[in-house]
Amino acid sequence: MEKHQQQELQLVTTEKIKNTHHTDNKNTIDTAKDAQVVLTDESEIESGNDSELSTLLSQTITDITDYMTEEEATEYIARILDGVEIESENTLFENVTPYIPENIKVTNYRPDQAVREASLARKNMWRPGDGEISYLASNTLEVYLGTPERPLEIPQALKQIRQLSESTVLTARIVLGLWNIRRHNDRVAKNGSAAILLEEILQWQGVQKHSRIAHPGTTKRYTDGYRTEQKQRVLQDLALLASCNVRGNCTMIVKGKAVSIQVDGTYMRYSAFSRKTLLNENVIIGFMVSPGDWISTYEQHQNQYLAEVDTQIFKLNPQNDSYALRLALYLSERWREQAKQGDFSTPIMMSELLASSMIEVDERHMTSRFVPRIEAALEKLENMGIIGKQVCLSKVDRNQTRWSKEWIASRWEILPPLKLIQEYQAINNPMRKRLRKTRTRERD
């Protein structure tokens, strides 16, 4: 191999980065720096500066560990940056070819649903308990922050809870969807974790690279990559997801029978990888990502729950399209559940749709603003092809003074696109055949 193509992995030991920290957790965060894996690439010069790694990763870790003691922060960092063997990670990231299909299969287990709800819930829905604060999801799983051994105390947890958002859920769906695609491919996965590029996550979210005019008087532009704050947001999302834990009972099918099995552990793990350029600059290139150990509990009993998701959902703007995004995230879960029976036409009350989508009803502006915005969001999803059909089955007399109550109680039929229905049919037919064979053997 020619010299300019060679890459090697090394540990960062940059004194310049260390000297920038002035927090109580200085030594702890410096230890995290030393644990970061760096790719040295002498063929490529990236834009940015030599403090990018410090700016992104250090700030994220500092925000998360701000209220922790040094011992707690050290333990937390060691867990979220759960190290993997480093001799071949360079080739794993080189082998990643970003590609965005029309649909992607994302994990759709009870912990996924619980973390979605917790991330989108009103902050006052998190309840303080015995030295911690947690969110009780509709599927009875609890979500709490920190580690199973040391949940974050309320002041620490509240700071992270305020940072949870639609962006957190989108990042979770993207990285665990990509993990599911790559997990069995040795070219891009190792020890249960899959390689995912930082820029790839931003591409999936439809984020545009920053560009500049080449020179005055021309329309020609050149790109200088993604903004630091855009990369920072992805890092923050991953750190928050790694800080989330799920606790409670999950119902699984074991030998054809429903069995309740308890889980308590980290929702997701990741390790950050960086590349050192010719100019000795540190540039984060990607992450090794995997779900927590809870997924092994499902898979050892051959329980696999994946939802087909239209990748257009990931490009909805969390600020401007908040209602549409929340509706789409929930509906993808609902359709997966309906696919088990093969019946997608079961109506849903608007009140249930809103509550399940984690949308708070705006009582003060129901008819003037809230109802039109919800209906516009449903129409937008239908026009995009994310929803196949949406129709109100109840008669709502909008000439009445208080017709909003009828609207909240109205029943709606919301169907997935025909292509998605066909995808689920193709998946479920072989599963039903295997289940029938299992039951036949048990009777015999």
C-alpha cells in the first residue's frame, strides 16, 4: 500500500487540549481525551482547527458531568466510551459507504418506545423518586439517567432532561437503524458494534453543508463542511442516549408463550473515533454504536421487533415540523404493532393519537391554531407519502361553539402507504408459518 493511503490508530495525548479545561472535572475529562481513538490520515487536509475535538467532545462531556464528583464522572465516561479493540477500526470506517434508501428498518422494542416518549415528554412528567428522577412510559418501562449502579441525582438529571428533544429521538432511530443494517457485516462492524460516520448522521437528517461564495462577482460556491454546532448536536444526542437507562418488565415470546422478563440497563453505547490530519488537526469521523444489553435478552429468545420507517421522516425539521415529526414517529410504531395482526384500518381516537405522539393539547387556542396545525401536519405527512391515507371517521360540526371537544373525541383511520403494507406482509408471512409449525410440534 502506498504511504499516502496508510492510516494508523493512536491515542490522543494532546497537551494543548488538556490545558483548555478549567472545570472541577478537569482530570476526568482529560482522561476521556486520552481514551479517544484517532485515525492519522496523511493524504487529507480537513477544514477546521486543532481544537475541534476539544470543542465538540469536551463540551458535551462537561455538560453531562457538570454536577458529578470526579469518581462519578470517571465511571460515567468509562461507560459511555466503552472501548473496543483498536487495531482495525480504521478500515471499518473506510468501508462505510453512506447510502439513504427510501425505507429503513429501525429497532422497535419496548426500550425504544420508552426512550422516545421520555425524550418528547413534558419535563414535569419526569417524577422524582428515591434519590433519582425517572419517566414512566406508557408501556410501563421506566427511563432514568446515569448508570444502573449510580443513577443521576435530581439536579444533575434535570439538566440532561432539558436537553432531550426530537433531535435525540431522530439520532437514536438513525444510528440504531444503521446498526441493524451493518451489525453482521464484518467490513463495518466488530464485537457487536457498527461503524457510523458523523457526517452520515447529518446527511440522514437532511442537514446541508456550509458553503461560501468563491469570490465576489461569481455565483460559484465551495463547501467547507458542516458547522461545529451541527456536529455538537449529534454528539450531545449520543451522550444523552448513552446516559439513558431502561428498567422494568418486557413481555417476550418464549417457545410460543408470552413471558415477562426484567431488564435494567443502558439504552445505547457508543465510542467516538477521530482522525488526525496532515496539519495535526483532530477531526471526529464517526462512532462505533450498539444497543445496550437489553437487546440480547430479546434476541436470545428469537424476539426481533423492527419497524419500517420512511427515511423522509428524518429530514423533518424538529422546530418547524414538530407536530408532523412526533406524529410520524409514533405512527411508525403503531403500524408495526398493527402489522402483527395484518390489520392497519383499526381507527384511533384523536385524543389517543395526540397523547401517544407526545403532543400536548393547546386548550387555549384549540380551534384557532391547534386543530388546524395538527390537521396540516397530517396532510403534510400524506402529501409526502409517509402516510398512505388519513381520514376522520366522525362527524364534527364545526358550526357549534365548542366543537373542539367533538374533534378531540373523533375517530381517525390512518393507513400506512401501500408499499409499507406490502413490506410488512413479506416479513410477517414467513414468521406466521414458523409460529404455526412451533405450535403444531408442541401439540404433538
